[in-house]
Amino acid sequence: MGGNSNKLELPKVDLTGLGMAEPGTKAWSSVQEKVASALMNYGCFQAIYNDIEAELQNGLIEQALLDVFKEEAKFSYAPSLPCSGWLLQLTGFAFKSLQLNDPESLADVQDNTMCNYAKHMQGLLQTIHRMIILSLDLDDHYHSHIKSVEYSMRLSEYFDDVQNNKTKIGMPSHVDSNYVSIILQQKEGLEIESPNHGWIRITPLPNSFTVLIGEAFMAWTNRRFRARNHRVKLDGSSKRYSIIFSSIPSRSDDMIQTMDELVDNKHPLVYKPFKYYDYLKFRFSNGEKEDTLKSYCGVEQAEAAA
Ligand SMILES: O=C(O)CCC(=O)C(=O)O
Ligand SMILES: [Fe+2]
């Protein structure tokens, strides 16, 4: 697709206070409708969330994020994916990430700002999973599904020395592999590809996050919800930081299987069941191509090879 980015905006949905709301209530249902429709049509939306307003507005989260990178030496270096470790850095890309499978491990580096952030994000992710599942009339599956979900937090630092690089791409176009990601950007850079409008550059509004569907949910829902390409384009004026908080399949129960209820003549099965962490290894060792998941476990692919 073209390289232009423009000022189109994503749908916005206010998720403030939903932790207290019960599924099925009026307050919940109107938000659910917006979440499901945005995710179905765009694969993403901008979430407004005022429940951690104080931390966001007083810069506490940003400060905590910067502090972690100042204390970088305290974290051991783990160069290999998937998900094993602490610091990962891909040659040629202008960022490094600290992958925290247990946000509480930050406790000796800082106060509990990040742990508190992680708790809120976990609650938000559970709400979003429930809304997706309810919107598909599959609520019977919610409890077993959510038991097989874990959470991951990645803190990223993008370098500021990309002036010589014309494209200033900090992270190239990709889809996320997990269920859902919630991205907090400390400054602009995230762009999402819309099938009709090219790259949409996301403005970091006050108290807002970007929510994105990943491949695990795309497979679980038989592509009713689709992962969208996104990338990070830097302005090269200063470092950029972001937090990517994600729901991921659990390490002990990582088989992703499309719900039978979502397969019919109109919607034939797209992906065979697959083990998520085996897929991540495949994706990491083969490089990401156009629709890597289909080449790994797509039904047509498997049949053609048979
Ligand atoms: O830093 C960002 O804004 C997004 C990064 C991203 O897409 C990712 O880490 O998967
Ligand atoms: Fe991503």
C-alpha cells in the first residue's frame, strides 16, 4: 500500500468505569456494540479510559517508563524470542523492548505505578474479550476461554538517531500475533493501515490507548475479527516510548482452535488448530510475510499440500 499517512481517525470508545458494570446492563451493552463494531470494521479503536487519569495526567506512567530504561542494566539480556525474556532487540530496527511476563518483577526498580497500570490493563483486556465473545453470542465459552489467557507487558524505547533513514520506520509493518494489544504511546508514531484509507497516524489523546486485534483472535473467530497491519514511523526528534500490554494464550494451554459455531457454508474454516508458541517460533525463524498465519496453518494450504 502507499506510504502516505493522513489525518483520518479511528473510532473512539469510552471504557471508563466499565470495571463496575455488569454484562447485559444498558451501560455495558451500548459500549459493547461500539467495541464490537469498531473491531469488526477496523480491527482497532481508540479507547478513552479515565480510571487512571491521575497517573496519566501527572506523567507518573511516563516517568515510570523512562525510569525502567534508566535502570536497564538491572534486567538481563535475552536476545531470543518468543517471549522468554527481558530485553529483545532486532537488528536493523530502531527500537528495543523490555518484555515483562510478570510486571511485579519491576517492584525493585520502582514504586507500584507500573503494577497498578498492569492491573488496569488486565481488567480492560478481560472486558474487551468478554465484549467480543458476547457480540458473537458465544458467552458460554467466555469462562473457559479467559482461563486460558495470560498477559504480557512490553516496554519499548525507540531511538532518536533515525535522521539518516529516510523512511524513519522504527518498527516495520506487521500484525500482532496475540489476542488483543493495548498500546499507550508517549508520543506520536503508531500508524495503522486501513484497507480503504492507507496509513492512519494515531494521535495520542489524553487518557487514551489504541486497542488492536491480533492473529490469535482472528483465528479463534474465523476471521470475523481481523488483525490489521500497523507500524511505527518516527520523527527522529527525540526518543519515543510506548507500552504494549497484551492478552496472550497461556503457556500451558496454547492450542488455538476456531469456534465451531463460527464455521458454516458462508464462513468456511480458515485456519486449522495450531499451537500458538510453535507458531511464534515459526514466525520468528521464517520472518513475517504477507499472512504468515495462513501459510502456517491455513486450511487451503494444508489441503493443497496433502
Ligand atoms: O510502539 C508502538 O506504538 C507500537 C509497537 C507495536 O506495534 C508492537 O510492539 O507490536
Ligand atoms: Fe504491533
